[in-house]
Amino acid sequence: MGFTWAGYLGKLEKLRKNREQVPLADLRGKYRKPYMELLRDIKADTETMLIHFLVGGLPFDMSEKAEWDSFVNRVNEIIREANKAGTFKEISRAIFREYDPDKALDIAARTIWPKVWYRAYSPYWIRHCRKRDDGRTWNDLIRMRWRQEWQIWEAEDGTSWRAMLPPSEPQIREEEERERERIQSTADQSAADQKANKAG
């Protein structure tokens, strides 16, 4: 059976209850085998969740194997950097100590996802953006045209829209900088709120 959110939450709740109700010596001794299996399952589910979150919704032409391999290499480099920075320790703490997958995803959203989106995926995305004879920019991955005035992609018939990266490197860097500032502002506000809560 594949990953399901309900199943994942159930495993985290089981881990929490086991740790609250069963002495650690018993979990590591008498119940070692099922306990270790539960930890392995949660670790595998966490990895699956993060992979889906980070790259699951990115349009890709899977016939472009060299492009896919290049993208995967860039993502792996970002993951190595995040590991060195201690990001995965934070994520692990959120999962295995706080039983909070939302917090784990928030950490990934602030630290890893922007790099995957702007650094790893954008070179591939830009290669699929082309000016057409009518002067509009077209992306053949999503089969939509860029509406500059709205900063959004629009279907040819105008009946549907999609938020994705802009069509050019300068626009992407500008958006990346805005996102970095937004994340920093949110982090600063969160730190200020925590400080105020401790003081109050």
C-alpha cells in the first residue's frame, strides 16, 4: 500500500502513544522489533511526503531523460546542502519528537522548496517557454500562454489559469527575491510572536 496522509498520521499517533505509555526500556527491548519497524515506516513515509511536496507537482516531459537527470542532480545538491545546514535534523525533530508533519512541511517550505523551485527547476522551465508569432510567450509543458499584466499562465481559450514560474530568468530572479523577503518577514514575525508569548 502506498503513502496516505491518514495512514501517516495514524503511525505518528501510534508512536506518540507508545512513547507515552510504554517505558523506553521495553520499546528498545521486549518490543524492539515492532518499535523499530514503526520508526522505519515513519522515516520512509516522511521521505515520500517530502519528495511529493518538493517535486510532485512540477510539470516535466519524462521523455527528456537528460533534462530529468540534470534536474535530479540539482535537487540532490540542494538536499545535501540542507542536510549540512541541519534542516533534516529540524524536520526529524518535528516528526519524531513533536509528531507534527505540518511543522516538518513548513520547515521544508521555508528552506528547501524555494531552492528546488527557483534553482533546480527554473532552468528546465525556461527552456520550455517560447515566443510565438503573436508575441505571446507559450509554455509547452502546461500548454498555456503568459499573461504579463496578471503574472499568470492562461489557457489558449482563456477559461483556465495556472500559477507557475514566470517565463524568463530576470522575472524568476525578481520573484525569488520577493519570496525570500516574504519568508524572512514571516520568520521575523514568528520569532517576535514567540518572544512576546514568553514575556507575557
